[in-house]
Amino acid sequence: MAQQAAPAAMRETAAPAATLNGAELYTQKTCVACHGKDAKTPILPEYPKLAGQNEAYMLQQMKDIKSGARSNGNTAAMKGVMHLVNDDELKALAVYLASLK
């Protein structure tokens, strides 16, 4: 019996984090709107400066916000955009942001 091919939507997978461009994602996923073009001049003083932040810490915080494990005052705005970002993109963003001075 021949196997049928999976529908196109099921075959598509996200690009591995190593091949994603964190700088492009930072703009495309709207991070720039709140955290600033340079990731160190946020629009509000209580928003974090992301440039140079520890990669593992940043990745975990983004995952926790996305899952709802972290839910406090400033996470409401982040929760609204986290559905736009998959796990590989989160990793690429964390790598990019950690690399900034």
C-alpha cells in the first residue's frame, strides 16, 4: 500500500535557528517597536534593554512569556506578539541580541 504525502502545511517546518537572521527577525517580529532599533533604547523606561543580555536568560524569559509561565505587568504587551514567533526564531533572536554590545 502506497503512503500518501502529507499535506503541504504539515510538511513545512521552521528554518533551524542557525540559518535565521536575528537582526531581520528583530524588525519583522516588531521587537524594534518597543525595545528600540538598537535594542538598548526602549520606548518606556521600564522596558528592558535587550542588547548584550545573557542569551540563555533571554531565551527562557521569551519562552516563559509565550507559554504564560511568566505573567506580570509588562508581559501583557509581549504576550500579544509572542504568537508571531516560533521556538527557532526565539533562539535566533536571543543569539542576535546577546551578540550586541
